[in-house]
Amino acid sequence: MTTCNCEGCELKSLFFENVTTSEIEAICNRKTEREFKKGEFIIREGDQIDDFIYLQKGLVKLSRKSDHGSDQIICFALPLDFVSLLSIFSETTYNYSVTALEDSVTCNIRIEEIKHIAAENGKFAISLIEKVNKATDRIILDFLQVKQRRLFGRIAYILLYFSKQIYHSASFDLPVSRKEIAEYIGMTVENVIRTLSSLRKDGIIKISGPTIEIVDEERLERISELS
């Protein structure tokens, strides 16, 4: 764990534009960086909420245990996302887990400091509310995008999501397993495997181990929209 240097940090423009210079300096002097390897928990469901957590680098998933003990992926989070926003003002413990899908780095700020500034600074409090609303809106919209599609459409949608929103490339290593894809889209692992195999046989994608290459993006887009 190391102390962050706020010089050039995205936090200044992304989040603290309504915070005074002295407040920025106080936060930056005390916030810390934490490194996580792929597969490590950043937050465990049920953990005490002590920090406000900002993803500086990497890719993570937010998930929650179902009543049957299986994982349900809520969403994925990228750099510039505040991965602790969904619980920090409504609960004392997290009701979801955050797991690193790639080697990741977070910036952590003590939650008491954030709450103190929010109580003293109305503009800052409004920006917090805006961030919470945007995070929840994105989760709802992504959920609806997946649920309104049938099996092939859901698989096509998630492949295009990773290609366009996360890796900005037609070729990428899937950061999640077939099982995790099944959890996210609400289908069985067998269905996911069969669908990927069918898309491969039809020449729409290539699969080499964890690597997916979208060969025919236009057809995959049509499947996403129409299936």
C-alpha cells in the first residue's frame, strides 16, 4: 500500500471539481493506493464500509451471492469508476463483492472524510448524488439490455460490450469464464458454450483459448439486436 500523488490524478477533474483546494490537499495527503492481482477480492460482501474506493487501473466485477449460494454478476467497472458507490450511504456493510478481473489498482479514501465534506459542501454532495444515480442507471440499463434479448442475442451483446466498451478492439482475451458469462446473462454454462461454438462455426467469431476475435461484426450486431 502506497500513498497516492494527486498531481494529474483524474479525481481532481472527475470528482472533486467542486471541492476547495484545501479539501483536495487534505484528501490527497491521506488517500492510499492498493494493488490487487487478478482474482483477488477488493471488497467482500458483508465487509465493513470503511473507505470510498475509486478504480484507478484495471477491470473488476461487482457480484452478489444468490439465495442458492451462486454468484450473480451485477456489472463490470472500469477505471474512473467509483466501485463503492452503491452501498456507502445506505449501509454500514457492503451488500455485494468486488473482484479484480485483471491486475487492478484502487485509490481509497476514508469514508468519514467524504461524509464530512459532503455535510459541509453542498456542491460536493450534489456531485456525489449524481455519481450514485449514474451508477445505478447504468446497472439498470445494462440489465434491461441483456434481459430483453434471447440466448444468442445475449451472447452477442456481451461480446460486443467487451469489444467496444472495454477493450476497443475486435480481438481480446475474455476476462471472465464461461460460467461467469452464464451468471451475468442468466443462462446455463452449457448454453453459453454451445452458443459460442455455433458463432464460431458460422464464421462470426474465432476462438483461441481465452482469445475472442470478432470476424463479422455486422452479423454479430444483427444477432444482438434481433435475437
